[in-house]
Amino acid sequence: MIGLVTHLIFLLLHGVPHFKRVHGLHHEARKPTHIGAFYVHPLETFIGQALFIGSAVGLGAVFGPIHVGSVVVADLIYLQIHTINHTYIDLPFLPFKSLDWITTRHAIHHIDMSKGNYATITMIYDYAFGTLD
């Protein structure tokens, strides 16, 4: 469910003219780098943080209290994967080949933000919504 909401927000950032301009700042980096992963408009930062906090609150409401340590660990894991995804590196080891495939797809997305490949963690929702290039 959280991934679905996230993907819908990615579609909003890439399709609605005002939000496309906001997210376009991030796309000034045609070849993603670890620094470029965090080169975003303040409004986009606010939307992302609100989504993350809202998800934690929603999960807490459904499943009971969530330990703050779990939220911190989840955020750190997300930040690491998000950063790696913007490095466009070739990792030759078998466990990392799927990550390499995702970084390649996301690098293509940075060349032309209207072609799809919106996801930064998993391409499942790009596949499901037909936005996988």
C-alpha cells in the first residue's frame, strides 16, 4: 500500500505541470550521482518526509505502536538504497545484479523524466503501472 501511494506521488511529480517543475530541479542532474540524489526542491523534501511520517503513523494506527528505532532504521535503509540507486554503478557480484539493473533503469529516467522508471527502490510498481521502460 505504501509503495502504491509513493508511486502515485511519483506520477504526480512527473505529470502535473507545477510539480513537474518542482521535481525538474532534481532532474538537472542528467547522470545521477550520490550528491544528486539529494538535490531536490524543498517542497519535494516536504512531500517525501510527510509521506514517510504519515506512513509510520498509519502503520502504527493499524498494527499498534511502532518503536522510534524501527522508524530510524527504515529511514536509514531507504536513504542508503536511494543514494546507491543514484550512483549508476556496475556491481559485478550476483547479489547486487538486480540493484545494478535498477540503477541503470533510473539513470535512463534521469535522461528523460517522461519515459517512466520512476521508482528508486523497486521497479514492481513501474511494472504494475506500465511505466517501466
